Amino acid sequence: MGRNKKFDPADVLQAIGLLFIKNGYNGTSLDDIVRETGLLRGSLYGTFGSKLGMFIATLELSLHEENSELRWGLLLIGMLEVAPQSTKVTQIMQTWYATNQTPDIEAQIGHALLKHSGIITKGD
Amino acid sequence: MGRNKKFDPADVLQAIGLLFIKNGYNGTSLDDIVRETGLLRGSLYGTFGSKLGMFIATLELSLHEENSELRWGLLLIGMLEVAPQSTKVTQIMQTWYATNQTPDIEAQIGHALLKHSGIITKGD
DNA sequence: AGTATTTTTGACTGAACAGTCAAGAATAAT
DNA sequence: ATTATTCTTGACTGTTCAGTCAAAAATACT
């Protein structure tokens, strides 16, 4: 009963994820998110609860979609910026690590971070 | 001529570096830094110019001191949080990478990030 | 068609933010 | 001892922050 959302949460989460990747978690403001998604605060908070809720939702979405382009960026930001202030994110990360542990996982993470930071640009 | 500083900038930079590592760059406020160092804003800004100046100073200090415990933490934060908003930090990182490139550098970075985030705790 | 329920809207809140500055205190150099 | 210079102090500024809320609009269900 009642009105349906005018937006697709998955689309919005993708846009939010790109924002987090571009500016970092603490570097992304709600005004940024409002501007980018075209939604207003009430809709965002009504759907995701909080800024942390938005991060967790976009992270989990990217982890459930195979080979998402958002995946590595959100993992890096989750590990470095968000995990220290959210046990839930830490748990998500631990679960991800446990199920994705390979001999070269550390090298993959390091490679992703070097690319993310712009220190390297191509295959090396 | 005139008064000398009552503090040792290297000591202060070490304390600031630990704060950045604990809370991240954007997650560390100037009030945090004032509280932790015991200095007031005027002294901090008179010495380091800006919050970014504080980060760059503590980063460069940690890079010039061999095997500093601050080193990896500040490198990670520099790469992920600060480099996107500071070309100077990006340059410092690129110089660091160019002079420290080894076959296992990516694995080392990944390992540092996994430890920093608390996903892993010991040798593995 | 009526209505209970949901979403949207946009103004609002108080707190936290980085950075500034004028005045006072200290002191290095003469 | 004087003084020019530097550092310290702490109150202050305007901005931006995440989050709230009451009212209005929309609509899914009966």
C-alpha cells in the first residue's frame, strides 16, 4: 500500500559507490550524494538509513555482482577508511577475504591500490 | 632573533602521524591534533601551514627515517585518501614507488593494508 | 471512489570543521 | 637593558557536516 519509490535503489547505489571511490568515504558529503543522485535527503535516509548504511549497501551490492568495476575501489576504501569505524564493515571484509583467499591475493590488493592512487596506470 | 619553539617538530609530527594512522586523514580533525599534541592551532599552523602540510611533513619524515613504524600506515593513507586531493602527495608517492620497486612490492602493500584494516593479525 | 500508507520535499538543526588573527609573552641579538 | 622578532594563546569566523522532520504529494489496495 502507498507510493512506490521513483528510483531504483541499485542504480542509486552504483552512483553512490562511484562517488565514494572518487572522493573516499569521509571525503564524500551528503550534499555530494544528493547532487549526484538527484534524490533528496529524505529519500536517501528513508531507504538506506545513514551514510554508513549507504556505504554498506553499495559495498554488498558490488560484492554480490561478479566482476563489478566498483568492487576493488570499495574494498580498498572499506579496508582503510570505513572498517576502523564500523565492525560490520570489518566483518564483511573478513568474510570476503576468507572466501577469496588465493596465493596472490595480497599482490592483487596492492596492485589495485597502486592503480587507485594513480601511482601506476597500466599493467605495470 | 626572537623566541624559539617550545616543542620539537619531529616529536609533534610523530604524534600527528599516529593520529592519521588511527583515524585516517579526513577522519582526523584539528581538534584531535590539538588535543593529542598539547599545542594550539597557532603553533601548528605557524609551523606546518595547513592540515595537508602536517600530513606531508609527517609522511616525508617517516619516509626519510628507515624502517619507521609509521611508514606503511602513512603510505596507505597517502595513496588512498590524500593523493586524490594533492598532486604533491601523488608525486611523493610516485618517487617512493620508483625507488622502492621490487618484485614483491605489490604483495607488501596488500599485506600492509590487510594488517592495517584488521582483516589479518599475524604473519598471515 | 475512498483511504491508509508510503514516499517526496526542502527547510531546518546543532555540531564539527579548517583556518585566522590580534594581543600578549618570551627571548635572541645587540 | 633595550628592542626587534618570534612564538603562544584562545577566542573567533564562516562553512560544511550528517541527520531530522512536518507537511504535501502520490498511489496501492479495498
